[in-house]
Amino acid sequence: MGKLNELSITIGRDNKAEVIFDSLFPNFLEVDYKKPSEYVQKYWNAYVSHPQGNNNLNGKVFEYILATLCVREGILPLYMSAKVAFVPNVIYDIMFYSLERGPICWSVKTSLRERYKQADLEAIALKYVHRKALSYLITLEEKEAKSVKAKIKSGDVIGLDDVIVATNEEFNDLIKKIKEFEFSEPPTVKVIESNQIITREKLDLIK
């Protein structure tokens, strides 16, 4: 069993993206880097020159790169393919739970095109339930990121807090910012709370 599987970054066997990721470097815990963007660049460059890499695997490998970076940076616990209570039909790529802001979400897309719209809708759905939540779109496409940043500024994109290129300096700033939060496991949701609970047992007692 590989390290990704042991950490639950991946689940199950015969995962081609995991096999490729594991073949890029002997051990992600020992990859040398000075800043987060350099780790991403190093891994992505190795992946792009891999003979078995293809577009279908790009997104998964990029997710694994970001998840293992978070492990290296100590940003834990980290949730992958996460569902959030009261946010139906959405699976978030990477998520953290902070005491200060509640959920912090990373929507991971190697390239954007129209897919930023989906990320924005998912961010809106999250903030509808968790008002202080933060949502970031993490990508590798500089030009597309600039375009979506402009849409956030103009108010055409309202759910996303920012679009970050993972190989740029802004990604290092994001990691620095995120490390200032205190992370924990999310609280167990009690759907209804009240001091006045009328039960059948109480009714039976007064009969």
C-alpha cells in the first residue's frame, strides 16, 4: 500500500493517477522545496514529462500534489471529496475546517474555461449555510485565472474569494494566510436544539 492510500488521500487500489504520482519521486515527504509553489512546480513538471500522463489524469494528479503539500505544511486535518451538511449534491475537492471561519474550500482545476462557474455555484451553496466560509479556486492557468479574478472584482462571480495559480507567489501567500487559522475536526451537527422538548415519555408521566 502506498503512502497516499495509507493517508486516505486515495481510496482503493488500481488507481492509475496514484501509480503515476508515486512514480514521480520516491517519497513525497522527502521532496526538497523552499516554498509551496516550488513544490507544486517541481511535481507538475515531473508529471508533465511522464509518458503515461494524460488529460483525464491531470485533475487527480494536481489534487494529490496539493493534498501532499498540505501534509508537508502541516495543514491538517484535510478533507478530500468532502460533503457538507445541508449543502446537497456537492462534493468539494479539498476542504479544511477552521475555528475562525468554519469551512475553507479549495476547488481544484488544472484549467478553467467555463468550469469556474461550477466552482462559484458550489461556493455560493457553501456560504448560504456557512456565512463566513472561504472558497478558493486553485488552478495552473494564469490567463484564465486573471479573467476570473476580474469577474470577482466586477461582481460577476460572487461565491469565490479568489482564484490562485498554484505555481505563483500568490499561492505561497495563501498557504501563509491559511496557516494562521486554527484547524480542527468540524463539530457534530445537532439539527434541532431546544430546552423545551415535549416527548411522549413526558406525556405518559403526567397521564
